[in-house]
Amino acid sequence: MLHDNAPTHKPASVCQFFTSKNVTTLYHPPYSPDLSLPDHFLFPKLKMKLKGLHFADIVEIQEAVTDELKKVPKEEFSAAFQKLYDRTKACMYANVVYFE
């Protein structure tokens, strides 16, 4: 998990849950666009699929997004998270805030 110090990641119960599930926690600097998985993986896919469509309400939007996300193979999610993990390690080893 990429830890961004969000309030939802700070409670002891959440930290204990992550520990009990052997979740690797990576910390990154705030406002680090080069480490944003949704920007590089999910949002472009969703934008391509949903571009030009019109929705009557939020429920329709949620259903359309959920349907599209369910179509993404698990292997693609796994590969995207592995790339993010590798990029995060490279940034940490380079000791920089922005990484090309």
C-alpha cells in the first residue's frame, strides 16, 4: 500500500489490520505526481471508455465506472501495482521528491 498519511490510514486499527494482512506500506512525499497509480493506470482507462457518455445521476455514473473496473483483468491491476512499487523504490533510493 502506498501510504500518503491520509487520515484514513492513521488509526491504530487500520495499521493493525495492514500488519495482520502482511501489507507492505510505502511512504511517499505529498503531491508526488510521479507516484499516482490512478492517474497513470485507472483514470485514462475510464476516461477512454466513458468519454462522451451522459449520465442521469450519480448512481448511473457509479454503475458505469464499476462495470468498467470489473472488466479490467486482475493481472493488469497486479502489474500496475508492481510498476508503482518499483517506481516508489527507485524514488526512495534516489532520495528525490520528483523522479523521471
